Amino acid sequence: MKIELLKSQNIALSKLETNKGQIDGLPKNPRLIKDAKFEKLKKSIEDNPEMLGMREVLVYPHGSKFVIIGGNMRFQACKDLGFTEVPCKVLDKDTTPEQLRAITIKDNVGFGEHDWELLANEWDVVELEEWGLEVPTYLTDSDINLDDFFEESNQEDKDEVFKIVLEYTEEDYNSVLEALKKHSGSKEQIIFKLLGL
């Protein structure tokens, strides 16, 4: 299969507009970014602006403007930073609304996952956070003592029994209970299966 490569071109921010649902068959952009993450994105662009040329904003020609299909947050950050133009890939005018919908979502889907043990042992957690990676608190909170989550049972059986105590917010606890109700067996058996032991 031959892949047709789109050429990159710098387009003035004034010629770009976010997807507000102005293209028939394409709902408005569902992505948003919170204040702290937006600041991290801006810092990331300031620190490494050359990365914009490696991951351009995806746009679709619409009237006299270009509608952003992928890269809305980068566009907003560049606008906030005072950029006058950004590198873009212009999608073909014949791209269907179905294809545009798929591109909108697929551009932001992360299919992989991180190896948190590797990240914790071989990468600098402070740098990871500065680069915008959401690092689980158990990797950053040095005050956590895992021994606090394990308790010996007071049973006097031949087999020594241990407990693992998990702490949740009320919302997370209710979510865990709902998930456990979907499986058969005791909670301990279900957790054991989920751990793959």
C-alpha cells in the first residue's frame, strides 16, 4: 500500500479556526485542556518549538479559512504564545465527513501504554512531569510506605494470612465495587484473577 504524504506548510493563525461544527457531518471538537496542562503545553512548545514541525496541525480547507481537525490545543497554545503562523498539513478537499470524524478522534488516541516501572527506575520523574506526562502519585510521593497497605492477620491457622488494604476516594471505591459486581467469585478471587496470578 502506498501512503500519500501531505506536504507541510506554514499557515497564518488568522487563516485557522477551531472546529465549531461548521462542517456538515462533523461535530465540533470534543477536546479540551485544563489550565495546568495548558501551561505545560505552552512551556513544552517554548522549550522545543521545533517539535511543531514534527507534529503539524491537521487542517481542512473550508471557505476562505482552514478548520483545525487535529492539533486544536497546540493551535491555542501557539496563539497564546504570540505565534503568527504554525506548520500545518492540509487535508484534501475530498476528505469525507466520516474520515474527518475518524481523524479528529484518532489524532488524540494513545494506543500504547507506559511501562511505569521502567519510567520510575530509569527516567527522571520531574522531567517527565515537566514534559506533560501524567505521572501516578505513587511514583512521585516519597512519603508513601507500601508496608502501610499490608497487614498480618490475627488468625492462628497453620497458614499465615496477610491482608492488602487499598485506599480509595468514595467515587473510586464505588467504581471498584461496580466493577467487582460484574465478575463471579469472592473479591479476593477476582483480584487474584485480575492480577493474573
